[in-house]
Amino acid sequence: MELPSEVASVHAAEAWTGEVARVCGLGEGDRDRLGLAVHEAVANAVLHGNRQEPGKRVRLAWERQDGRLTVTVGDEGAGFTPPRPTTELNLTPSGRGLLLIDHLTDGFRIVRRHDPPGTDVVLVLHLTEERSRQP
């Protein structure tokens, strides 16, 4: 899925994520966690990666394989160096997205792309029988 680099795209990404979660049989709690993680990744892509430049896009993709759901959120920005983990309380207006993503998923990684240029944030959720049995 491709979305314009605008804040409204965050809501479209959440709806897309809900459908992906439904297809994968995730329970309500995991659907909510994945939705919030994708929300944060798309907001970061729009605001920090693409800097809301109208000509740039945010790309979403998913794959279910080997007991894992992988969701990739890609931007067309210049990239960044992730901050080091810290225990300090962050009271700034932003800067907690990656921390939230880390807590909401079973893991994530940041991949710098050269063709096409940009950055991917790859979210991983382990699919288990317990997760798919949740209401």
C-alpha cells in the first residue's frame, strides 16, 4: 500500500493494519498493539522521514511466514541514527515512537535503503496459537 506523506495517512494505515491483523487471525489485544505500532511508524515516516513533503510517499507491506507477521513501513527520507536506549523519562513533544514500537511488538529493525532511497522500519509479531485464539 502507498500513502501520501501527510498526517491523515496515519488513519488509513491503521485501517489497513486492522485488515492485515484480521487476515492473520490476531485477537483484539494484538490487533490494537499492532495498530498502535504501525501508527507510530507511519507518523515517524511522514513527520521525520519524509518531513511531510507532498511528493514523497509512505509504503506499507506485510508478510506472514515461519510463524511471524512482518509489517514494513517505508519512507523516502534521508535516514537517521536510532537513539541509544535510555531509562530517562522523555517529556519532549516527540521521540517516544521507537520506544513504543519496541514495547508493542516482538521486535523491530531499521533498514536503510539505497534503491529506492529511504528507510524501512520492519515490525515483527510472532504468531502463536494463543494469539489467534484471543477474542
